Amino acid sequence: MEFNILICGVGGQGTILASYVLGNAALKEGHKVRLGEIHGMAQRGGSVVSHVRMGDEVYGPVIPQGKADILIAFEPLEALRNISYLRKGGKTILNTEKINPISVSLGECEYPPIDEILFILSEKGKVYHFNATEIAKGLGNQVVMNMVLIGALSLLEIPIKNETLLETIKDTLSKKADINLKAFEAGRKKIESLL
């Protein structure tokens, strides 16, 4: 058994925390887990990619190209940047809230329309897309957007039980568990409407 989840976003969105929650939940269920992170100028809004790998035959921390079962994209352009990791027939969970890269902010290029991004992603597999940032803002804190997306993930076929994810969120984010658990449930509710 091997299961790979790639999480991508920009610095400050909580991609690494999301991978930590997933990795710890998988460990609690007895899976062998490998985590890997690739980030550049993360504190300045640069790309951040986290690899979560589970399975007996998984030895390296980085998911090979075309081997991710699920891509969780915290930002649309980051989904495009990392689509090559997703296997054919894989699934993408996409936060549609865009963050302009510097080249767009400087007017050097334009941010592509979301419909174009969705079309490219859908050529690889099923895409579940919604504005997770708005859901998090509605709960009072946009920082919990990462747990909205983990909640959405929990309803897909993954080798981690919902109860284990909830327990791991409580353990990991004990001081802020309440709002993060609300975000998780909001993500589950949102993706239920898309399934």
C-alpha cells in the first residue's frame, strides 16, 4: 500500500502545519510515514510544497512525478505549478482564493482566468474547488483555511479515519482546537455538496 498527498501553497497559508497534522494522524493509525518540504522564500509569499507519503514501501520523502493520489492546493497558480506530481485519475482539492505572485503585482504578466486553471487541472482527474479562505473568514479567522481543506480531504478515500484526524487536530492545536475543529467540519460540509 502506498498513498501520496501533495500540499502546495504560498508562505503563511499553513501548508506545513496541514502536512504535520496528516502525518501524525497517519502515524496514529500505524502507517509508515515520510514527510518532505520544499520551500523557498516562504516568509515572503514564496511557494511552499509539502509531501505526505504513507506506505510500507515508501522510503523517500519526496513524491515522484505523477504519483500523488491527491493534490491539495491552497492557491490556484500553485496547483498549476505542481500538477505534474498528480497521477492520472488523481483528485485535486482547490482553494479558489488567488494570491497574486510578484510578476502579476508588477504588471509583468496576468493571472490566468480560474476557468482555464480548472480546465487544466480537470485533465488529470476530478477537481473539487471552492473558496476555503472565505469559509475560514466566515468563522472569524482566515488562518484556519488549512483545516477547512483538511476537512474536505477527510471525505475522500484516504487511509486515515475522520476520528483520528479530529483527535490529531485537538492534540496538535490544543490552544486553538475549537476554531480549527469548526474549520474542519465546515470543509467537510462544503465538499459534501460537491460530491
